[in-house]
Amino acid sequence: MRHALRSRRIGSVLVLSLVAALAMPGQATAEPADALPFRNPELSLDARLDDLVGRLTLDEKLALLHQAQAAVPRLDIGFFKTGTEALHGVAWSNNLNDNWNQVLAEGTVFPQALGLASTWDPELVRRVGSATGDELRGYHSVDPTVWGLQVWAPVVNLLRDPRWGRNEEGYSEDPTLTGKISTAYGRGLSGDDPDHLKTAPVLKHYYAYNNEVNRSLTSSNLPPRVKHEYDEAAFRPAIAADAVTGVMASYNKVNGRPTHVDPDLAEVVRSWTDRELFNVSDAWAPHALTEAQHYFDDPTEAQAYAAMLKAGLDSFTVDNSDSRRMVDTLKLALDRGLLTVADVDRSVRRALSIRFRLGEFDPDGGPYADITADVIDSPAHRALNRQAADAAAVLLRNSGNTLPLDPARTGKVAVVGPLHDTLFSDWYGGKLPYQVTPLDGIRNRLGSAGTVTGVEGLDRVALRDVASGRYLSATGTGAGDSVVASAGTPTPAGQWDVNDWMGDYSTLRNAANGRYLTGNFGPFNTSAQAPNGWYVQQQFRLERQDDGTYLIQYVGYETAESWWWIPEHYVTVAPDGTVGTGAKADAARFAREVVNSGAGSAVAAAADADVAVVVVGSNPFVYGREIHDRTSTALGESQQKLIEAVTRANRNTVVVLESSYPTTMRSQPRSLLWTTHAGSETGQAVADVLFGDHNPAGRLTQTWYRSDDDLPPDALNYDIIDTDQTYLYYRGTPLFAFGHGLSYTTFRYGRPRLSSPAIGAGDTVTVSVDVTNTGRRTGAEVVQLYTHQRTSRDKVPVKQLRAFEKVSLAPGATKTVRLTLRAADLAHWDVTRSRSVVETSDYDLLVGASSADIRERATLRVRGETIPPRDLSRPTRAENFDGYAGIQLVDESKERGTAVGAVRAGNWIRFDDVKLGKGTGTFTASAARADAGDATIEVRLDSPTGRLLGRATVANTGDVYRYATSTAGLTGVGGVRDVYLVFGGDLRLATFSIG
């Protein structure tokens, strides 16, 4: 029998029976709990919610708004925990009975999210999501207290800047691709039952979140076009498709307002679906509103908590498993009139709606209740994992067709590099139940037919303090076994394997005990088995000095703000050999004595091999991760030197790069295969591609720039239109373009055929193109459709992905690929009228293998509308400018609205194509100024220094949120001109008019 959870009308007899059965809140019921109406799956979801909410006391309701929803024993309602991490497989959860400590899953770890998107295969990603949902159900069947079914995944924050520390968690810099992949993964997690959920996925993190530096304090400057066309566009598809059940708010502010109190959570996000959404806070973020952001100065937090609930969040991720503080705070908000019981009930219904859809209150537990732990790391999931890892690999370069390797001619292979025989998971990945490294994969592939040699290729060095002649040495593997500077010839305890990972961050592994140098600003020890943990303390920078010596700077993550007064955290050595931390001026100078050359060992192995495979890349815990961004995308120096040395020694060198983000190198290898950290099957996938058992078909989801110089200097600038970021607006020549990826075969594209050469704004066109495999191998091609709008009032993308399809073709085979394009997809945000608009224009339809490899094109005429000249005679929101310099977007009030804030005199905003009346006029502004004295707003024509029409004075209003009207007479207005508002002093401008 179908579980009828969708809202629907129920018969009048049932309604009367339900009303008669309702108990007053808190009233004991004479019937057993399993006979109560809310447990009847034949009733509508609304009716069941009405019944259950009506039975709860206020305290019980409030407790349901916490991440650890307390049990209600009198109604036989169990504990419910939100927030299992399952970004690319089940990762971890929190143990209620163990001080809320992290419990790591040991199931199927699929390729990182970035790798899943690199498949460009939504159906494969859906299957991965479904397998992840099955495994979480399996864990839940063992321990439902730890393994909650509400999933914090997928992450859809757009990857506009590869320096973001969490780059591997997202999918793409493009909203269309992100929408397709997130919808697929969400559908897999949700299951295919129309009424019930396998798990309840939540999109992270709403919104404009792409930096870790001061993430709770920074504000993303988001002009309306960027907000609507870019950031919102990544979240809308999965929600509109009912593939997810809500969003998590992000840590940052947007236009001056913390996202946790952004009214868009209720008014925009919920408008995208008819389903009830359950929106959640990020961890600790509710406290941040008062304690870090100081957005509310009420020390009780009642004001902040009330604002969150009213803005559209329904769950507080605070205070571990103890909801009492939150309950007391919300009760205080109720007492003070900041909230109503109706506000509480609304969010309680949303929280419970997810639990109903998960089958919790159905007698049989719903259609997914019979999934058990035997699905975890099952053979079927291992096979799917290998398929996903294969599909995620991207062949970036293959000069001279070195690849694929011929096993019959590859008798000796040297597999070298720091990642040749190791695999990594990441913070949002589970524990690998087994590992097939690249060395393993290549050995498995060649078997007894070949000889495979593995070399790590790291320099082993001794670090001698030149002042004392002592060597930095380990004393044991305990946290209390501090390293010292020891006299005499260095033993293995005084030798270190140095790996320059990415940028200029290195790790030091002790040769005697295999442990890593670690510590929180000193004293240091060698207790760490690997760089990991929330605070990664195994990171150092070796700074070469002019005299050839080195300073060692500790660059690990902080655990205590009390260390802020140590200015630079350099390793020091006292006369007695004690090792500590101090300022750069006090740093010890170390001679770097090479005990064994890593490049030398690798070259010796490579020179004697038929093929050399160099495996390099990142460690997901080093040089960028949650709470830490990167400043460079460069591969570490020692790894670059290793590639160069091995390539000189053996022309048949293939480089395998495993990294979580686009990576730059000083010199480019002839053959380059890239993959993310792709889980347990990484080595099998590497071998599959190298030897041609899998024809690579992965494609890049981000632009790979040639160097850091191609990135904007300010990583916090979110205005991709103004800064020409991402492939959408970048006008340079990238190292590797968005959508790029090579194959071992070739494809020919026929001329595109359009179902109609012209369409209206509400119409759809089908683009048909014949694709032929012209090579000798079966292969898959990702056929990509981009558009470019030839004429527009506004700056438009260079090109923009609109549709794609991955097709597999045998040699000589042809397939007609049909890609659908709606005219509505071509719309952009019209700032003159605050709505979406499809402009009349000719649009280039560009079909090809990447954004830079366009094979064929056609022209589509779209009959839309022409944006008329601006009419500023009506109140105009200042944020709807066409251009700006120096200003910031700020919160108009704490509840809603965006204003323009000028930070210094001379900043300006521009409004293009303004139709001005003749003769005289009046400029009227709604502005606020908190500083003493007056500020001004000048109205000028055609440039910031152009003809002055008038000047309005903005007097002190006493508060940035208190607005007053300022006016100025204007002379000589007329015609269609560009209007500049030039600010003289700090103020906030909400609206204005010229009439």
C-alpha cells in the first residue's frame, strides 16, 4: 500500500474522527501511542502534523528546534539528530553518548564532490547518491542515535575562486552544471519514493560563501545581478526539483546582513517549491550573531534567536546535544514578544515534516526501513566506486600520444612521487576501508608481466642549527616528547623527510619514528601519524635566506586565540637545545643537509624504466581547508622539481596529479592526468586510464588559470561580472578551460540543426547535432551547448553553459544529440525594473567539447523585449546601479533591504541610459549617516567628474539604520544620459529619485 504523505483532502468522516481524537497539549491520552492519528499513514501529512503538533507542550515543541531533538517518551517519539555528513559517501556524525565527539564512518568513500562533478554524468552521480543514502540507512539501522537521517549535503557553493579552502566540497564554478549535479546527488540521497525519503538532504551553504578567512565577519558584496544570475542559480534547481529538503545558512554575511537572519530564507528559497522545507543553521553560527558578528547586542541572545526563526531557519546547531539553553532563550523571546507561538509552531511543523517523510511515524517505518548494514562497503558499491573514480579522471594533456600505455611494451614502470603509494580522505570524507594506491593499481594491471618499482621521492634532510651546531631531533612519539636540538652526528631521529605540498607549505616526517613534526606554536613533538584533525598542526614553511640557511615558520592552524601575541611563530633554539617558538628576529637559522636526495632516487628508478609515472598533488588537510584559504594554486617546489628531474631522465614520463583544486606548475608535463582524491579505488582508476582500459571522459568544472596573477588580487571580491571571474567573464587564455578534457579517440561534430530559427520569450528550441566517433576506440564525449548574447543593454557573459549530454560511441558510430534550450534560460536580471528579462537579440549557439573548443555554431533569434531607458522619477533602489567604485552593499535594516554604503569621499555609483526630464528637477534621497557632521551626494552626468547637476546634504541621523530625506534642486537636466551619484563622506543610501 502506498504511504499517503502528500497533502490532500480527506473525507469528512475522517476529519471528524481526527478532531475527536485530538488531545489538548500535554494532556495524557487514553489510547496507546501507536494508535494516535499522527501514526496513521492513510492520513495526509497536514492532518498528521496537526495532530502531533497539537499534542506537544511548548517545551517539547521548542526542543524540536535543536540539532539534537529530544525524545518525547509519553508519545513514544524517539530522539532525532540532524546533520550527518555525507558529501561523497557517509563521512561522520556525532555521538550523543560520548560528549558529542565525531564518529567516523568506514564505508564507501567515493571521489570528492569536485570529482563527482567532473564526470559530467548526472545519472552516475544519482547512483552514487543513492548508494550513500543506502549506507546511511545501514548505519542508522545499527545506531539511530549517532547516524541521523538528515544529511548535510550536497554543497552547491560556486567555485568562483580556486583559492577557497573548501574548493573540493563544491561542484563547479558554473551554476548550470552545479544545479544538474546537485539535483542528481540529492535525488539519490532522497530516494525514488514519491512520498517518503530515504534520507533528507540539505544544501550547503546559503549563500555567497567562498572564503574561509574571517568567514563569520566578512560580508560578500553581491550586486543584484550576481545574486540572482549566479549565487541563487546554484541553489534553485535542486530545490525546485524537490531533490533536497532545505538549506543550511552560511557563516558569512551578504551585503552586511548575516545569512542566518536573511529573509530570503523564507521569502525566496521557499518560493522555489511547494514542498515544506526544513532550513538549518550551521554549527555555532546562532551564537556568532551575538558573540562574533555583534549583529545583536542582546547578551541573552533572545533577539538573535527570534530573528533567525522569523527569517526562515528552523533548527539551531548549537550547544552539542543539550537543547536546554536554546529552549530557555526561545522562551525568553516569547516572553518579550519577539516571537509568537505561531512562529514556533511553523518551524516545528517543518522539523516534523521531515521525520514523517523519513517514515519515522509509520507503523512499518516506511519503504526504506528494511535497509540494513550489509549494504555498507558492499561489492556493488565498490564496483560503483571504481566506475565513479574512472569517470572522474580528466586527461589534461597528452602530447605525442604517450597515453594510453601498451602493457605489452611496458615491462618496467617506475611509479614515483609523494602520492605514489598513499591515498587521502578529507574532512568531509569517511575512513577508507581499504586502499588501492596508484602503485597498487599499476602492479595489479601488469601482474607478472611487468616490473613495477615504487619510490616516494622525498628529500631526507638533517636540520642543523648553525649557531649551536645541534640538529633538530625527535625524542619519542608522545605528545610530551618534545623535539630538541641534539649535538653530534644526526641519527635517524635527527633526519626528516620533507614534502613541499602546495604553495610553500611543507611537512616534516621523522625518519626514526615515521611521525610528523607537530604542535600548537610549540613546544613541538612527533606524535602525529599524519596531517589531520580540525586544527592541522603539522604545517611548516621553510624560508630560504640569502646565506643559504633556512628559517622554519610554524603555519599550523590555531587552537587558542591566546597565542595571538606571538607575531610570527618561528622555530627557535635555546643554548641548551630547547626548541620553542618566537618572533622572526629570534628564529634559529638551519642548514639543510641532504642525507638522501628524493629526486635522485626517483631519477635512478625512472632512468631504468620503460615508463615513469610521477604521482604528485595535494593533501586535503594541508595548505587550505575549512577555516583556512590558500594564497596560491602552485604545486609545491619539491614536487615541481621532482617532475622536472624525472622528465629529463625519461622522456616517457606521465604525471598524475591528485588535487582538490586547479593547480599550476612552473613547467607543464607532456602527459598530464588529473583526478581529485578519488577514494579507495583511486589506484585502479589511475591504472584503468593509463593503460586504456577506461577511455577518459572526465571534464573540468573550473577554469585552470595559468598563474595566480590571473586571479583577482582580492579573493573576497564576489562580483564576478565586475572582476571578469570564471569562464563566464574571463577574457584571457586559461591553462585549461572550463569543460576541457581529452580522450583516446576523436569526435566530429555536424552542423547544429534548430527546431526553429526564432523563438519567443516563452518558447523552447531543440538543438540537434550529430556526433561521430572518428577514432579507433570506443569513447564518451561530453557535448556542451553554450550561448552568447550578441546585443544587450548590460554586460553579458563571454559564453555560458546551457545544456550538455554525455554520449558513448563505438568507433565510426554516430549519434544525434538533442539539447533543449528554453528562452527563459537566456534571461538575466534587469536592474532597471528588478525582474528577470529575456532581451530581443541574436544569440550564438555554440556547440563543442569545452568552453574553448567550440566545434560548430548556429544563430537563434529570440523575440523578447528591449529594456527601456531608466526612469528615475520613481523611487529607485540605490543597489540597482550599473557601475560603482569603492562602495559597499550594506543592510538597510536588520530585518530586510540592501543599501549602498560609501566608505570614503569620492566613491560613486552609476545609472546608465537614464531618461531625464527637461529643465529643472529635484533629487530626493533616503539616506542615513551615523557620523557627526554632514555628508553630500552629488548628481553628475556621464562621469564621476562630469557636469554637476546638484548636491544634496545628508545630515547626521544618529544611526546607520535611521533614514531621513535629503533633497537637492537640479538644473540643466534633459535627454538620455548616464547619471553618477558621487558621495562626499560616509553614508548609507537606500532609495532615491530624480523628478
